[in-house]
Amino acid sequence: MIFPVGAVLVGLLFIRLFVKLKQLICVLTGIAWIGYAVYEYLMYARVLCTGECNIRVDLLFIYPALLILSVLSLILYFFKSRKVRSKV
């Protein structure tokens, strides 16, 4: 049950990056992570899954999407912070 809470924390981290960078992809990544946490909680609570949910094919699409969004946001963050450091 701790995993949805972890996903919310990751989502909040990306929303914090949005506040710092003002880049739309960061807030989209944060919303995606928080949406994933809600989705997982609903799966855990058996709202979206009423029976056997051992084989989760949906995660084959969700995990790569979260990974791509997260990597793009982090790359953007590191490039923006690198530009700020070089100006100083």
C-alpha cells in the first residue's frame, strides 16, 4: 500500500520542478504520476479490478509512458540548471 504514496511524492516532486522551471512537461509528468497513484489505489481497493488482477498488461503501457515523461523532465531540468550556472 506504500507504493501509491510513493508515486504521489514523485508527482509532487515534478510539480515542484514546474514551479521552478515553468515548463509544461514537468507539470504533465507530475499529474501523470499522481494519476497513476490514484489508479493503483483503485486497483488495490478492487474498484477497477473485481477479480484476478495478477496479470497487469496495462502496466506495459503505463510504466514506459511514466519513464519517458520523467526522463524528459529531468533532462530539461538539468539543461536549464546548467544554463543558469554558466551565466553566473
